[in-house]
Amino acid sequence: MNKTQMAPSVEIVIENAPYAVVGIDAEGRVVEWNKQAEVVFGWPRNEIIGKRISETIMPARFREEYHHRMQEFLNKRTSTYLNRPMELVALHHDGSEFPIDLTVVSVPVNNTFLFYVFIRDIRNEKQAEALLRSSEVRLKSILANLPVAVTVHNGKNFLYVNDETVRILGYSTAQEIIGKEVLSIVHPSDRDAVIQRMKTAQKTGQPRPLREEKFLRKDGGVVIAEIYSVCIEFDGVPCILAFGRDITHKKNAEQEKEAMMRKEQEAYTENVRMLAQTRDAVDLRDEFISVAAHELRTPLTSIGLQIQILRRQLDKQKPSQTESEKLLNTITPTINQFDIQVERLTKLVNDLMDVWRIQAGQLVVHREMCDLVDLVRSAISRYCPGQQCRLIKAMPDKILGFWDSTRLEQVIANLLSNAEKYGEGKPIEVTVLGEDATASVQIRDQGVGIAAEDRRRIFDRYQRGASFRSFGGIGLGLYISKQIVDAHGGKISVKSQLGFGSTFSVELPIGR
Amino acid sequence: MKTVLIIEDDTPIREALSQALELEGYSVYSASNGKEGLEILRLLPAPCLILLDLMMPIMNGWEFADAVQQDNILMTIPIVVVTAYAETAKSVKSKEVIKKPVNLDRLMDCVKRYCG
């Protein structure tokens, strides 16, 4: 059978081909132009036949190279530009340019050539390509800027890692990681767990639940990340797509916070312990002081008693016998001195005990109904011998109040003793008044007086309002007196003038 | 004969008090703690006054006072507490409290008041 009869005619094939077929001669003139060429280029056949393609469908800028190539072929009878698809830009009849895909085939005819160019308008493809590329660019940009590590691996090696992954793991490029074994960047302590979970995920196809895992950086450092992964198909292969969030800082902060809280707890416990220790020490001190004071009182009591017994015996002696009289005269002053010194020691011990009690907050006031006038009178007779102190006024002559009589007696005694000490022997006047809800006692001496700047200090501990060399003493009396008066809700004060004497006033609320 | 019972654990003080009272013409029983004091009260005729120290071993002053309160006869004997701890003495049922170191004049006044 004739070959040409079997196949459809070449013309029919060319004419109906789904792409443009353009035939040109060695001079570049169009000799063939199929239906599709008309559509693609917008040139009707009868108009373009015989015209040069370089002057019709080729943008001007390509002409030179085209001629160059053509010459090259005609000289060499071969060219690298034949028989392979090329992407070029063509010119439409309406003047617009569009992208084409073309293949050139040469056909020897007689002793020249014809060229058949198979052309496709790839405008749409190009557009799709551009869209895809721009979408790819967008996606790439998202992946690059995502503060989340995105990786794809096939269960063994990494296939893809984004910029964040690279950054988190301390590498410089993705290439350093791609191809590496996944387990090589997992911290040894988590490797088994990771293997297990990958197996389960691949079996069930379910995404792995959110999980914290430890990974190794390039420099050997450790990062802790929250990992979420799903199974996907990547290039047709079942793979795992994993998202990771670096929580190392958060974890470190948590650990630091825990450590700090532990430290605070320890400091607090330590403080509590130290406080308890301090309290114990204070209790011990107070107990010691009170025991010491008691211990001091025992020998003092003993000595005191002995001296007083001696005294009483001496007092009973009849001074008529000259020998005894001489003996009495010798012994009596000595005994008197003993007596005085024991009294001083006793007072000192008592005052110290009171000061420590005040310190320990143990100064307690035991109130009872008592008569202030009576109290003052007996204090005067007991602590101010002779005629030096006089109760010059008591108005009314019985003032009942709810006070600690022992302690008030202590205050009055202290004031009287001070008045005597600094009174320069001059008369001391005592006044007791009761008005409405307040009772007051005033003790006035006409002695050295107290300087203005000292008047405030004298009620403080260890303060004295007179020169140490002249008057001695350690100044606890007024401090204790003030504490006692304060404990009663009262007030103690002084008015004085240097050289003229002082008046001490004690005011006490009467009621309960 | 007027008798005073002294209950005091410190020997020098106990002996000095005894001596002082005897010199004044009183007769003296003495005990070094509350238990001894109770024994004396059981065996001998009642004194006109008990001088009671508080801080003592075996049976202290508070315990002695409580025990005395249990007995209808003993509870009628006046007690004067002689102690350094004047504040704590308030819980004891006593006629008076004399603070240590003791002022002998005051003590003698007190004894005279209850014993004559």
C-alpha cells in the first residue's frame, strides 16, 4: 500500500494541529501557515504568506540574533537551536507580545532548506506559573518569617526545614540539616520517646499530641520545644510534618522562678528560725536576769536581816555603862553604814529587775481600791525621815482610786528621794489633789533645779538631770516611775528653774 | 507562849528570821519547805502566824497554801508571805506580802499585829 494513501495527508494534519505550525524558507519567508497560527498570531494566512517572519511575528529586538542563527545553520548545516523546545516571546498582529514555546525542525528541500516551527501560545501557562511562583514566594516568606519551626522528615532523615528551625538549632543554613538523621538532633534522654511516638503516628495516621521535647543545637546546647506533628504526603512519600515552638526561655524562666521561690521559702524558714532563736535568747536572758536578781536578793536579805538584828540589839542597850557606851559609839556608825549600803544594793537590784521587766513587757499593774492621801502620807513617813517633807495640802482628804498601791508608793518614794537628794536640805512640800476624774500629787523642792535641756531627758533610761560627780546614781528611778505612771494611764511631768528647785507632778485617772 | 512558824528554804535567812523573832520574845518553829511545814502543823499546836516563803523545793509556797485551805482548822491560821516575787504572791491567800530583802521593823509590826 502506498504510504501516502494510508496516512492522512500531511496538509490535513498540519492544518488541524492544535498548535501553530509555521513553515519558512531559508530567507525566513512564510510558506506555511496553519489555522492555529492564524489564531495564535492574529495574521490571516493570505496576508502573511510570503512575508518574512522577522518582520511580522518576531519582536524587533530578536531579529539580529535570528539572522545570526540562521546564517550559522546555513553555513554549518547544524545548529543547537533545532529540534528542542525553546521559550521565546512573539509579536501578535495587534502589536502585543506574548510568550511562546517553539520547536524548529529543518527539512532539506532540493539544495536548500525549509524550516517548520511548531509553536504554542503559553500565555496561560506562564500566568499560572507566575501565580504559582508568587504564591510560592508568599508561602516561602511566611515559612521564613514564621516564629515556628517547620520541618518535614520521612521518619529517618530531614527533607525540609524552615529558617526558624535553622535558627533555633543554631545552624547557619537549612542545607546543614537537610539529610541529617532526625534522631541526631534529639536529646539522648528523649530519643526513645520520640521513636515510639513516630511509630504510633505513622501507624495510626493521627497527629501527635502536643509534647515537650529536648533537642541538641549545633553547638551542643539544649533547646526545649513544644512539638506538634501530623502525617502528610511529601513528594508522594508518607512523611511527618512537625511544628515546633522554642520554649527554652520559658522553661528556664520557670525553673528560675521555682529556684527563686525555693530560695524565698528557705529565707523565710530561716527568718522564722532566727526569730524563734532570738525569742529564745531573749527569754533566756530575761529568765537569767530574773533568776540572777532573785539570787542577789537572797544574800541581801540575809545580810540585811543580820544587820537589822544587830541594830535592834544595839538600840536596846542602856547607854549608862561607859564601856558599853564607848562600844556603842564605835559600832553604831558602822552598822548604820552597813544598813544604808544594803538598802542601796537592794534598791539597785529592785530597780534593775523593774527595768528588765519593763523591757520584757512584763510590768504589770495590779489595781485595787486605795486612798492616795493615805498612800502619800505613809510614803512620806517611811522615806522622808525628819521634818524635811511635809504634806501641806490634801484636798479632799480622802481620794479613792483604782490603782496599784505598791507601785504608786514606789513612784512617790522615788520622787521624795530625788527631792531630798537635790533639795539642798531645804523643805520639801507635797500636795495631793482630787478633781473630777483625775488625782494628782505634787512634790516641790527648793534645791538645785533642772536645766531646760535636761527636763525632757530625765525620764529616759540612764539619764540624770545633775552632774554625775556631784550626785552619783545611775538614773533608773524616774524612768521606772514614768513607766508605772504611764501604765496607770497617767502623766508625770516636771517644772523647774535652775537654782530655784523643781516641782514634780503625777496625774492619775481615778476610774478603772 | 506566842509561836511563829517560819517556812523558808534558804538556811541563813531562815536562821536570821528565827533569831530575830526569838530576840523579840517569840517562840519559833521552822521548816525548810511546805511539806515539812505541814508536818509541823499536824504534830504541834497551831502557831499564831505562818511566815511563808514561796520558792521552795519539794513543796513550794503556793502548794502549801492550797493544802492549808483544804483543812478547816489550818485555814484559820494567818499567813504572811515573805518573798522576792511580790507580784506572784497575789494568788496566795495571805494576810500580807512582805518583800525581800526584809525590812525587820515592818516584819515585827506585822507579827505583833497577828500574834500580839
